[in-house]
Amino acid sequence: MANPAQPAQPATAIDPRARRPLRAVVQAVEELTPQMVRIVVGGEELADFAISGAFTDHYVKLQLPAPGAAYDATADYDEVRDRLPREQWPRTRTYTVRAWDPARGLLSIDFVHHGDEGVAGPWAAAARPGDALQLRATAGGAYAPDPDAGWHLMAGDSSVIPAISASLARIAAGVPAHVFLEVDDAREQQPLESPGELHVTWLHRDERRERGDGVEEPLLEAVRALAFPAGAVHGFVHGEAGAVRALRRHLLVDRGVPREALSVSGYWKRSRTEEGWRADKPEWNRQVEQDVS
């Protein structure tokens, strides 16, 4: 499950050399929860890495060997594409930058993993210091908390925790921030910190299934029950496409939130691979616009 942020306007300060894959080496692996692992990578080629400090949802595109590939992450991927059929080419997966330490040249990325499901998750779950990784730095990123907002609303699932965590650090002291996160169970909760007045609501899928409460869109129901604080809201709603669409419609239509006050993106879609979701997304974007036309 990837956690990509959608680009709006190009960010700045991306070195042209970053268009080629950068080879990085795993420096540390930290299990954050049973289903989320943090991989910290470094290496000489990350001297060519740069991100715009304007955004808190900056992302990179990882280049990972196809499942069962006869090559590893140290391979020359241009050569791989020249000699192997397309189905064996490296897979691209998009991930939020959790942290970038330019002084030490260390990049931190948090991965959600569900056993053998997917491409990036299994790679991260098995990663060890010394393993190689190739990535492309992008001009991606479109969101940072508006310092003039009266309060902030952030909502999503496990895939959006890295972007929300990075964003919470930018909220000014005392400014309310209401965060709604859907995860499998209590073991997937993570400590969140902010200088702002932080309110976090965790929603557990497993508990709902056991209760059989029939709530199809728990994020929507939770936000619908929120008494909005005074002042203008700045919203960040990312994650599974169906949940994002329902919540976007509620905020725009029922709550009257201006479009420009929302950052909205479907990171992934149930039953679709990332390749399939990339193909679906233009039509999804068209449909969500029709929701409020």
C-alpha cells in the first residue's frame, strides 16, 4: 500500500541529476507497528537528493525489482529494460518522505506491509542494513498546513500517517488540529505530536467487523459527528479512494468548505494494484468533480 501525495504545482530545488535513479543503502530498519516499518537509507548518491521545504507531503518514486525477478536492486535498470520483457521490469512505487536529514544524508520512509501482499511492503518487511534501494526524487508535493487557518482537519488510513505526522509538526502552537485515522486495530496506533492543540481519533476496522456495526465509511461518520471549531478550516484528506471521495463530498457539499481549503487525493483503491489505480485515477478525478458540480 503506497502513500503517494498528488502533485499540483512543481516544487523547486530538484537537481536535474535526480531524474536518474539514485542508489541508496539501507542504514536502519525500525518496526513502528506490526504493519508499518521505517526504512532509513543513505549513501553517496543521495548527495544528489533534494526536496522543497515548502511541502510536508513531498514524495519519492521507488524502483523495486519485479516479484521473482532474476536481478536485485543493485542492477542497472536501463540494462534490465533493454534485455527483459516489460512484465519483468522494475516496479515503481510512490512513497511520502517521512524525514530528510540533509546534514547526514539520511532519508526516512515509512512502509505499510501486509505479509506477501504487494511489492514495496514485502521488500520493506525483509529489508536489512546494507540492502540496496533505487529511487527517483520528484518535484512532487502540494500541501503544507496553512499558517493562517483557524484550525486543521486531517483524515485518512495507515497510508497517510507519514504525511500527517510530518504535517503536524508545522502547525503553530495552540492551533487546533483534529486528526481521524482508520487502522486495523489498536496495535497500529502511533504516537503523534504537534505544537498545535492536537485531537486524534483512531478508528479500528477489526473491532467494527467483530461488532458488525454496518458502518461502511467510518471516517465519514466520524468527521460528520465533529462539531467544527470556530474559524476557517484547512483540510488534508488522503487515503483509500472510496473513503476519500465520500469525505470530500461531505466537506464540500454538507459543510460548505471551499475547494481551495482542501488537499484531497486517493492514494490507493481497494482491489487494485498501483498500476491499475494509476490507470483508473483520471476517471476517478472526473467522477469526484461531478459529485459537487
